[in-house]
Amino acid sequence: MKKNLAIFAVLALFTPFFLIFLGYSYGYHNYKKARVQPIAFTHKIHVGQLNMKCTQCHLYADKGPFATTPPLSVCKTCHVDQGVKANSPQIQKLTAHIQGKLLGELPPETEGQLAHAKIPQTIHDILKKNGTNLSEKSTVRFVSSNEWEILDGKKLWTVKKEQNKLKLYSNKPPYIEWKRIHRIPYVSNVGFTHKRHVRYFLPRYLQQILEKKQIKDFYSLPSSQREELEKQALKQTCYQCHGQVEQMTIPRKVSPLKMGWCITCHVKHNAPRDCWTCHQ
Ligand code: HEC
Ligand code: HEC
Ligand code: HEC
Ligand code: HEC
Ligand code: HEC
């Protein structure tokens, strides 16, 4: 009986600590959790193997507050126009997002009508067959000599000339809803901007690389070499906050993005720490 009581006492004493530990370790490890994305894109191939530059896809990482995920036109240049891995089911899914769903083929005379911005009867017919009646307000927009858009309110269809045939595609949205991984907890209107951070760190990392390689006159190097060095410096700029994405199958957070994390670095680099720098 005394023994049982002792065990009970020990349990009673340590259970709260154990629960706190569990909760803490859950919260601590949870932010590292990766997410399943609509398409199995990976930085391992595109950055690790192909050595692409971060801003080739994250177009605004050095220009604005948000880095942004890439427009599908970037993926299109390789996976549709050049047919890279076109047979892979993942790329077929990607292509379906880019091209929309094929609704039907149009007779060649349609081209003239589209050039004159009239919506031909054949298009009305095909869409009706698919359950849509175009409204009076619908219009045609010229995109390029091989492509037109048909707009009806917010809905969109495209006509494309492919191998001398005209094809009508559905209004599938031309973007992929990637699940967002990094997001500052929504409190107190915190304003984070990539541009300021990237522009601060990029030249400093470049300087470090040049010193390490003992390069004295950067501007005397051939432009291809300069670009390569800048690419490496940009990578390191992103990696200090995001970790080495080129080694991750799916990016995950390497930091919980809490206030302490921001402040620690601001202290280290003597950046502003007034509350209103970050809380607007
Ligand atoms: C070929 C295009 C491409 C290149 C090049 C690229 N990325 Fe990405 N990146 C994506 C796509 C697509 C996503 C969204 C899918 C995902 O999360 O994997 C993404 C997601 C991310 C995310 C997670 C965003 C979030 O939701 O929080 C980070 C961080 C990131 N990229 C950093 C980088 C860095 C750093 C580089 C350069 C070393 C880089 N990327 C190069 C296409 C690219
Ligand atoms: C510079 C050319 C290029 C661009 C731009 C590009 N990719 Fe790729 N992608 C490749 C190459 C090359 C491979 C590897 C093909 C192989 O394994 O042989 C690949 C592989 C992939 C795979 C894996 C396919 C599989 O089944 O193995 C996916 C998914 C993918 N890319 C998605 C994307 C997405 C989404 C974008 C736009 C954000 C994009 N790619 C932009 C060249 C590119
Ligand atoms: C000083 C730290 C820091 C640096 C450097 C940094 N990021 Fe970020 N990144 C963040 C934070 C914080 C968020 C979440 C922002 C939010 O919630 O608004 C984020 C979000 C993102 C996202 C998803 C949301 C978005 O903005 O579109 C992408 C993609 C991304 N970063 C890519 C990059 C790339 C590429 C680079 C390098 C060119 C880079 N980041 C450099 C801290 C950083
Ligand atoms: C890796 C280090 C680092 C991290 C992490 C970091 N910062 Fe910064 N931040 C800096 C540096 C350095 C500057 C100063 C840049 C300059 O002088 O141009 C700065 C500047 C800023 C500025 C502009 C200050 C001004 O004068 O207006 C804001 C806002 C800001 N950071 C917000 C944040 C927030 C919010 C976070 C966390 C989500 C964060 N930072 C995380 C290094 C960092
Ligand atoms: C370098 C950027 C930065 C500075 C400077 C900063 N904060 Fe924050 N603060 C953040 C970020 C990012 C968050 C959201 C993430 C979190 O909850 O930790 C936050 C969250 C908070 C929260 C909400 C916490 C919660 O969990 O609800 C309070 C309160 C706060 N900050 C107060 C302050 C005060 C007071 C100052 C000035 C002494 C200050 N902050 C300076 C970045 C900053």
C-alpha cells in the first residue's frame, strides 16, 4: 500500500511537467510539419539539380513585401513549350492546370471572326453543350496571333491555334492554389517585407563569397560568372530564414516566425527594434 502511494505521489508530482513537456514539444515540432501540395513540385530538382535562381520563380522576393509563388507561365516554358517530362502524371496534371480543359475544336473560319472580335455561333454552341450560355456582355480579347480570350463577367475561356487547328479551352483558373507554409501569426498587424531584408543581406553575402574566393574585382569577371555568384549569394540570403529548400522534398519552416526570432536577428544586425517598426 505504501509502495502504491509512493508511485501515486511521484506520478502526481511529475504528470504536470510531463504534460507541459508534451505540449511544448508538440508545439515546437509542429511548425516543421511539411504539407502535401496539389502538385508534387520540388526544389530538390529545380534548385538542387537545375540550379535555378530563386527569383526566377519567386518574382517579387527582392521587389516587394511578398515573395509570391510563381505564375504558371514560368512552369510552361519548360513543361509545355519544351515538353520536359510531358509523360509524367504530375506534369500532365500541371499541363491541365495551364491549358484548361479542352471543350472542342472550331472550324478555321472562326479565326476571322475572332480577329474581328465577334463571338462565332460555334463557340456559343459548344459552350451551350457544356451547360453555359454566354451573356450579351461577353467579349473577345486578342492575346496573341495564336490566342484569344472570351470573357463573360469573371469567367474566361481561351481559343488557341495549335498545329493549325483552333481549340476551345474551359475557364479553369490558370493558377495552382499552393498551400501557404510561412505565415506570421495574424496578430497586431505585423508588417514584414522581403524587399528590405533581401536587399540588405544580398550584397553582404556576395561580399563574403568574394572574400572567400579571393576575388578582388567583381566587375572584371565575365557576366555569366557574376550572375552565378549573385545567384549563390541570393540563395544564402533566403536560406538564413527559410533553410536549404533545395534539400527539402516540400519546404517546411525552420523557424516558428515568432517575435523573438525577428528581434534576435534585429539585435544581431543592429536593425530597428522600436515596437512600431514591425507593429503598424
Ligand atoms: C521552378 C520554380 C521555383 C524556384 C526556382 C524556386 N521556387 Fe520556391 N517554390 C516554388 C513553388 C511552386 C512553391 C510552392 C509549392 C511548394 O511549397 O513546394 C515554392 C515554395 C517555396 C517556399 C514556401 C512558401 C510558403 O508557402 O511559405 C519557400 C520558402 C521557397 N519556395 C523558397 C525558395 C528559395 C529560397 C528558392 C531559391 C533557392 C526557391 N524557392 C526557388 C517554385 C520555385
Ligand atoms: C528550367 C526548366 C523548368 C522550369 C521553369 C520548371 N521545371 Fe519542373 N522540371 C524540370 C526538369 C528538367 C525536371 C526533371 C525531369 C526529370 O526528372 O527528368 C522537372 C521536374 C518536375 C516535376 C517532377 C516530375 C516527375 O514526375 O518526376 C514536377 C512536378 C515539376 N517539375 C513541376 C514544375 C512546376 C510546378 C514548375 C513551375 C513552378 C516547374 N516545374 C518549372 C524543368 C523545369
Ligand atoms: C529575414 C527573413 C527572410 C528572408 C531573408 C526571406 N524570407 Fe521569405 N518569408 C519570411 C517570412 C517571415 C515569411 C512569412 C511572411 C508573411 O507571413 O507575410 C516569408 C514568406 C515567404 C514565402 C511565402 C509567402 C510569400 O511571401 O509569397 C515565400 C515564397 C518566400 N518567403 C520566399 C523567399 C525567398 C525566395 C527568399 C530569398 C530571395 C526569401 N523568402 C527571403 C522571411 C524571410
Ligand atoms: C536574419 C535576420 C533578420 C530576421 C530574421 C528579421 N529581420 Fe527584419 N531586418 C533585418 C535587418 C538587418 C534590417 C535592416 C535593413 C536595412 O537597414 O535596410 C531589418 C529591417 C526590418 C524592417 C524595416 C525597419 C525600418 O527601418 O523600417 C522591418 C519592418 C522588419 N525588419 C521586420 C521584421 C519582422 C516582422 C521579422 C520577423 C517576422 C524580421 N524583420 C525578421 C534583419 C532581420
Ligand atoms: C522585429 C519585429 C518586431 C518588433 C520590433 C516588435 N515586435 Fe511584437 N511581434 C512581432 C511578430 C512577428 C509578432 C507575431 C508573432 C508572435 O506572436 O510572436 C509579434 C507579436 C506581438 C504581440 C502579440 C503576441 C501574442 O502572442 O499575441 C505583442 C503583444 C507584441 N508583439 C508586442 C510588442 C512590443 C510591446 C514591442 C516593442 C517593445 C514589439 N512587439 C516589437 C514582431 C515584432
